[in-house]
Amino acid sequence: MERVRFMTHGGKQILLVDLVHCSADEVEKIVRGLPDHLSKQPPRSALLITDFTGASFDEDCLRTMKETAIFDKPYVKKSAWIGSESLPTAFRQDVSKFSGREFSVFRTLIDAMEWLAKD
């Protein structure tokens, strides 16, 4: 299964980053590959959902997530997180502050897609 893929909802193209049940090493590897997908998009156009459900984290993958969030910022219009309960609250706040990006949190994939496709 492709862990990073585009899908369409409400006529909008949305990039899904599927980290469901990934180990910390897998999370880091997948997140490192995001710039390859996002840098091909026009500036401030990408709609992004990251699903963290059941994923594991360590210091290295959390650092990679912060660095990638900064690199991807010029390409992302809106970001949504689902399943982020496994992420420490302090980390969620830290990555937002560090990257200067907002990450809206949703309970379900459909809620996140609806919100992203709204504008």
C-alpha cells in the first residue's frame, strides 16, 4: 500500500500521509519523503492530511517531522491531523510554533477531508 498518495474529495486534490501503525523508523522514512511530493506543487496550494493513528515516535522521528514541516511550509495551504492522540501535546504545540504552521486536528478522515475541501 502506498503510504503517501493523492486522493480527490469535493473536487480538491488532497495528499494523504498514512502513518497508521508505523514504527518510529517507518514514520521518519515516510516523513523524509514528503518534500518529493510537495515540492512539485504550486506554492501555498497543497491540502495535506496526516493520519498518526497507532504510530510510534522517538526523538529522531519527531525532529524529522519538525524539520519537514518547515521545508514544506511554502507549498502547503492547509494541514489536518487525525489520530494524533499518540503524539505528546507538547510536541504538537512545538511543531506548530517551530514551523510557523497550523495543524488542525480532527477525529475522522472524512471530517478532515471536508474541512480541507471547504475553500
